[in-house]
Amino acid sequence: MPLIILLLLFFVMPWLALILLIFFLLSMFLLVPLGFAGRSVLWLILGPTHLLKLMFNRKVRQNHALEHGTIHIIEERFGSANIEGMAFENGFTLKVGLDPQIVLNASRSALKRMQNGETALAVHPRCGTTIVVINVLSSVIFLLLLFLSGNLGFINVLLALMIANFIGPFTSRFVQSFVTTLKDVSDLEITGVEVRNGSRSVGGITILGSAELFVATRSGDRIIIPEILD
């Protein structure tokens, strides 16, 4: 749409279109690299911090692995789906328009298969870890190119993004396997599935969200019969 408007201006008000084009090019070649440099420094702090917090939390890593396994089972049965999830110490959420019983059965199947050795279910190609990894990689590559070339140029931004997006998915599988998930779920139990509205309170402010399913888990030896709570 902005490009169409710019083309129309070239016919109606060419001088204004030329000014806007010059401003756009200056922004791209000067402001974008500068902003990317600041973003890179920020991601070098936030990215590793987030990953380290996960690495030292066994319960979250187990539930993250089970979340991935559950999504794999659902996709095996119903095809590829854009399912969002988040892991916690006491379970994980899934934003998916499926019957709770289907999700409960999928999570139980995933847990059983993972406990029987199908640890590959713990890794998923569309995990949010991939986004973190790509951002951290692009930041490292950009700052390295900046250090080597001494040039804060737009070409370095493009190179960093291209390389990071190429190697990011492969690196993400490694990071998921050894940092953000724990394939050993031998002591994990599923205690039930709860339907939630997806709203969260942040700083006293309620943020509305779409409905989600919460799969509750626990670690222990006592046998629990899973149930669905509305």
C-alpha cells in the first residue's frame, strides 16, 4: 500500500514523492542499521538470560517437552496446525480449537510414547525457542560483521538476518534438546485438563486473550486419574 501511494504521488505531486523517497532511503540505510545495532545489544542480554532461566528449571523443561509431544500427536491425527503453547512448572497451555478430551488423550499418548523412548517428540520445529535463537544469532553475526568491517551499513543487517534465518532452525533443535526441554519425563504425570479464558493480569492490568486449554501435570509416584475441568 505505501508503494502504491508513492507511485500515485509521482504522477500527482512528483516533488513530494521525491522527498518521501529520499527520506525512506535515508531511513533504511542510516536509521535501520543504527536501530538494529541497539536491538542486537539488547538481544545479547535478553536471549541468553531467558534460555538460562529455562535450563535450570527442570519442571518447566519437562512440561515444555510434553507440550511439544502433545502438539506432535495432535498434528499426526489432524494435520499440521498453528498451535501456540506455553510451559509452566505445573503444566502447559495450548491455544487450540479442539475438544479438551482430544487434547487430554493426545497429551497422555505423548507422555506414554516419550516414556517408552520416543524422545524426538520433545523437539518441535515451530517452537518459540527458534525465534529467540534467530534473534540472538542475528545479533551476534551483525555485531561481528560490524567489528570486522567497521561499517554500520544496511548490507550487514541483511547478511546477519539471512545467515541467522538459515542456520537458526538447525541451532534451535540443538538448543531445545539440551536447554529448553527435558526429554526425561519418566516421573511426570498428567492430572487433568482445564478450560481457561486466556486472560492474564500484568501489573494489575487484565489483558484479554483467546480461550486456551491448560494441561496440568505433577512429578511424583502417586497414580492420579486425569480429569477435565470446565
